[in-house]
Amino acid sequence: MKRLFNPKSVAVVGVSTNSSKVGHVIFSNLIKNGYDGKVFAINPKHKTILGKECYPSLRAIPKVDVAIIAVPAKFVPNVLLDGIKNNIKNYIIISGGFGESNNTELTNKLMNIINTYKINVLGPNCIGILNTKNKFDTVFFPLHKMDRPPFGKISIISQSGGIATAIIDKAANLGIGLSKVISYGNAYNINETDLLNYLKNDDETNVIVMYLESVKDGRRFTKILKETNKKKPIIILKAGKETKGKEAAKTHTGSMSSDYIAFKASFKTSGVLEANNLTDLFNYIKIFSQPLPKGKNLGIITNGGGLGVMATDEAIKHKLNIPELNKEDIDMLKPFIPSYVTIANPFDLVADADVDRYKRALDVFMNAKNIDMVLINVLFQAPSISEQLLNPIIESSANRNKPIAVVIPGGRWSEAFATILSMNNVPTYDSPEQAIKSLRKLYEYARFKRLNKK
Amino acid sequence: MKRLFNPKSVAVVGVSTNSSKVGHVIFSNLIKNGYDGKVFAINPKHKTILGKECYPSLRAIPKVDVAIIAVPAKFVPNVLLDGIKNNIKNYIIISGGFGESNNTELTNKLMNIINTYKINVLGPNCIGILNTKNKFDTVFFPLHKMDRPPFGKISIISQSGGIATAIIDKAANLGIGLSKVISYGNAYNINETDLLNYLKNDDETNVIVMYLESVKDGRRFTKILKETNKKKPIIILKAGKETKGKEAAKTHTGSMSSDYIAFKASFKTSGVLEANNLTDLFNYIKIFSQPLPKGKNLGIITNGGGLGVMATDEAIKHKLNIPELNKEDIDMLKPFIPSYVTIANPFDLVADADVDRYKRALDVFMNAKNIDMVLINVLFQAPSISEQLLNPIIESSANRNKPIAVVIPGGRWSEAFATILSMNNVPTYDSPEQAIKSLRKLYEYARFKRLNKK
């Protein structure tokens, strides 16, 4: 499987001259975005494409590590047979039009080839692989329409290409690093469990995110899930929960989604974290840049009272504690805080708070013995707040003493600061409930880890 | 009250030369952002500020419609007495440091003046008013740190200045028009019910959004809520729900928040829509640009299968129907849809869908007899999708035949299209569950209106 993620040479089969076609985009992305392996274009109709030589078939080129297939479904079996004649072992089939379109005959033909010749196939009906390390990238969305994120130790396994796309694009936009993203589509050969099992031992992956509609082998899946989650956190979004959603999932990747109750049980025994929707999934991804908390005592700092009130409501709702401040911590703050500001937890620094007041509060909260994690709310719109607040927050996060999350509501000005924090591995949210839910998940994983050590 | 929103002349008391001080920012915003009334700066220490004449007190200027007070709390009573000597009737007290700081003596002094001289006071401890029509704007956040939205018929009443700020800024960022935004702070005189009662009959307000921690007079509030919601939809975010949250609310605006159960009952009898958090609040604001649906039958269109599956799950969860397509609608689509695409609801146009396929689907769904509202999911990253898809979506929304919502997940490229749609009154979301929850709220208000007509 390592070869599939790190090919030294690849071929793209079905590279059209039309730049809105999938094969063209993949070929173009590979040669433009710094992939350092050799890339062959295959299309019998052309001699050159984008100034590169074009070959008539997989038999006309030297053996490659991976063949990427983007031709209409009916041509896929013959392309595979060509590749097999040239001893090619690994294939990513982008093309759709198999089980998900009720094309049983073609599906059987494909399965038969896979089983007879023992080849490795990812797909069909998928967007394949993005490896940010070596820039191996079969995602058929043009570079100008979709940014690629920097390298980071979060990997994504997605049954849906669209969801993988949404995550890659948003991560890139926020400067959040990803390692490997795999969209595996109909999973006729390599499936979700195989991928999970690979990432379990992948040194370049610390956090695994999965979007699932169904699994092929529930028992093996649960076993690997359990083993993997003990080593690194897994966050799962399960879609196709409702009957009607299941039908939609069937049309989507050609597989009937399994019973949600069974999934729930599997998630529970494995201790994996479930995200209920795409918003939550993305929020949870962000929080894992932080160290695990020692407990569930939350400190809240804000310069907007309403944000503090809402954060408190949500913290109670999600069963986090908001402890009173210790006397020594209050005493430490007193000399620096104006008398009209109440020193408490939540700590409302009030609207005229400046960077110094934030720094004092942050310093005490980050060191307070009875606080395990810190939520910082900032209205960057305030006249007395400046960009000088960024550094103390980034440093607090970099110390990895306690997890922090930052809530920054607003528009363009505020978003600019949120992006800077995000690029420095500080999780930012635009509403308190999103941060609180994420901190809760971080705490749940920390608890799971503690219980499994004993 | 009309005069408070539409003053012909105002004075800002406490205009410092320091540009990070509240009084300075308010004065600067008023003279820079096109407010067309007369503006006086008051500060005994200076002759001019920002090139304008500066006056020693409210007695030294002609009578103004509204005095905006931004001096330390202890000076507020004397400033009021100066204004009263000059027959000034309306005051916005920005300054904090009263009940919320446990300053009972000062609070009593202030109350005494209000009651004795029958003046109208908004605040203290608030950001006051933004009227986008005449640019009367006491929001003490500098223009470069916080954009102001265009005019639109949504008005905001917020107990918290910070939450008002977050909404104004985000609305501006998305091009969503607002009418009047009022942050009323401690509400010692003008309270939430007075403001609601005013907006009930305000021609420039079609939708009312409230952020509440407490109310002064529950019975009157419920009565006005009921009357108003029959005329125009009210969306409320109630914070300070939990005991600990209530305490935080007390420190915030100096008033004990009332029992959440009582609020719940009041919201239910009035038929108002409750938002559970800031994310939901903003999502619901957006959907009210759309006409009310005739029923709860939802049509879903997508070029990403996973988005369709998640949208379906959420629709079922929120009790919307996803009807089968009628035969005549399927027949109408057949000639234009490739055979590998299944014509159904949800309608997955698949990843190679172009603008024409979307237009055909949208046209049939917008006219289908058994569909009341339409959710359009678009991965704008797809090579075959172009900006030409914007126009059919904007036109469908402008026809006001059925409500639509658009889900656009992704990064910079996709967000650019989402912003364009948003500026054209099309509600956009970055995840299906946000759109579905919002459509559900729109349906609930439509049902409330229907039941209250009979």
C-alpha cells in the first residue's frame, strides 16, 4: 500500500485536450504542482498534451507504480488488461458508472479482473489520493478552484469524493496541514478498513478523520478501529443514517449503508469520536492541534460579556466544569485589573480591555492549578485591541501546557486574525458553542486514553 | 422613540483625542461615515478634535435630538443634568460601571435623574444604535475594524453589545442588509419590550432578531412578542440558560436572567423562532430573504453524492419530507440527463454535471407541484462548473416562487461564489445541516402564519 501513496512513476489514462475533463485536470495538476515522480499521459488520439508526449496505451510505456484511470466506465476493463500485460500492480479508478449506476454486468467484469490478476484497485467512482508530502495528487479539481493544504499530520479517509474535497479546500483556506487524503468510492478492492489499517502505522499521521456511509466488513472494521484509536484519535462522520439517507447513499457509492445502531455500538466500544455533521467534523479536526487536557475544568476569558454568557451555557450543557478562581490567582490579577471589572471565571475583561489585560488573564489562567483548558473569546473589533494580542495566544498554544481554543466572531478584520492564529495551529471558531463542543471532544479522547492506559 | 433612531443633531460627550477611546471612535465614525445630521463634540479639555470645534459641555451647544455619553460612569449624572438644563430629551449612555459592577449608589443616582426629569435613556453599558438608512451610528468600533452592512429590512435588538457587533460585522461581510441594530445594555429606562414595540410598526423592518439574557416585565414582553410575531417573524437567542450562565449574565448587564422555562413558554405561545446559538441565529437570519414555503416537501439537488446523503439525513431528522419525483417531472428531465445519472429526489447530478444539467434540474424542481422548497448543493470546485451557474440560482431566488437555500462547501474559490449569491439575497451555507435547520425554521414560521390566519 505504501507504493500507492508514494509512487515513483504514474500514468494517467484518458487525458483529454479539453481542460474541463477529469483526466486532463489530473494530468495537469500532477505536472504543475510539483509531484516529483514521472508522469505519463495516455490517449491514443493525441501525440502530445500540454507539451508532453502522449502514449496510446498502458502497454506503450515503461512499467509504472500507479495507473490512474479516467476513461468512461465501459473502457475500464480493457485499460486494466493493458496495464496487467505491462505488470502494473496498482490502479486508481476515478471513473464512475458501475454499481452506483446499477451497471451490474460491468461491475462483475471489473471484479473478475481484480480477483483473477490480484491487482490493487482504489475506487472506482472516487477522487483517489492526495499526499501533501510528495504532491501525488489525483484530485480532479483544478488548482485554481481548490487550494491544496500544507503538510500536517491529519489524514482523511472518505467514502465521498465531494466531502474529501470540502475538507481539503477548507483546510487549505485556514492553513491547516493535512497528510494523506483518500477518497475510495465503491471500494471493490481496497476498502475503508484497509486504509485505516495502513494509517494506523503511518508515521506521518497523528489524527485520522473518516467520512463513512457504509462498511464492507463490520467485524474487521471494529477491530481495526479499536486498535487504531488507542494509538491516535479517530473522528468519524457517519452519513446515511436515516432510511431515505441510506437510499441516497446507495445511489452514491453503490453500497447499501449498514445499520446506524451497529455503527453507534462500534464507535462506542472503540472510543472513537463521532461528528454529527460537516460543521462539527471540521471543528473537531481543528481542536486536535492542542495537547490533551488533564480534566474537564474550563477557564473562560472574554471582552464581550454575551460571548462569556453563551460559552458558559454551552459548557454546562456539554458537562464541562467552570471552577471558581483560587484566591491566589485572584490576588495575582488584582493589581492589574480596574475596579469596575469583576475577577471571576468566566472572566469578562469588558469592552475596554487592552492587550495587557488579556495577557495578565491568559497568563494566570494558563498556570491556574484548577483549570485544565482555556477558552479565549476576542472581539477584535474593539478599539483597544490590536494585533499584539496574537503573539501571547500563539505562545500559549505553542507551550502545549493546556489546550486552548479561540472564539473570534465577526467579519473581514476579525477573520484575518482568525486565519493568522489558525495558520499557527491555534484552533479558532466564530461562535462559542463550536469551540465548547470541540473542547468537550478533546476531553473525551483524553479520558479514553487515560482509561486505556490503566 | 422615532427621534432616537432619526436624530437631526447629536452630541458626543467625552470625545478624547486618543483614537483608541470610545468617545473618539463614535465621533470619528459619525463624521466619516456619512451621517447627515449635525454632530457636536463635547470635551472641556480641548478646543478642536479631528479639525472640528469642541465644546465644554452640553449646555454650551444648541439643543440636540440625542446626546451620546461616553465618559467614566461617575461623571454621567452631571452630564445628564447639563443636558436636562438644555432641554435635551434623549440620551444614549455607552459608559459601563453601574449595576453590572455592583455600583448601587451610582445606579440609584442615575435612576433618580431618569425618573425625576422624564428623559429617554438607552443604556447604560451598551453600544447604542446603528441605523443603516441615515448612518446614525454609535457603535464604538472603528470603521476599519468592523464593516457596516447595507440597508435591508432586518433589525436587531441585543442586550449584548458584543453580540450586536458580531452580527453587524458578519452581515456586512456577506452583503446582508440590516435596518436598525440596537444594543440596550442595562435597560434602566428603554427596555427590550419598548424596542420590540417600536419595531413592530417600523416600515423599515420585516424581520426582528433578538439576543436576550433577561427581560424586565415578562407579561408585557410576551404580549408584545405575540402581537409582533403575527406581523413579522421574530428570531430569538436566549442566553444565560444555565445557573452558571445566569450568574455570568448578571455580571454582564447587571440584571438577573429570568427562568428559561418561562421564556420557553413565552416563545411557544408567541410562535417565535428560537435559535440555540450564534451559528444558528445567523443561519436563520439568512433564510428569511426567501418567500415562505407552502408545505414541508423538500427537493435536493447536488453534484456531490455525500452532500445529498447528509442533506437527506438532516431533512428526515428535522421532519421535512423528501417526496419522490412525479412521473411527468422525470419525463421532462430524461432527454437531458445522461443514462448513468439516476433521476430522483435527492437528485445527484454526479461530479461531471455542468451548468446546463443544473439548470434543467433547477427548472423542474422549482416548478414541480409536489416540492415546496429546494436545497441546492454545489461543489464549485468541479471542472465542469462555472460562474454561469450563479445567474440561474439568483433568478430562481428572485422569482420568489419557492424558497431556496444553497450549500457551498470549500475554500477561497467557492466562498467567492457564496458571497456573490449572498449579496443577491440567496442564503448560502457551508454545510447541509445548517441549510436544512434554516429551511425547517422558515417552514415553522409559514405554518404559524397559516394557523393564525384562520
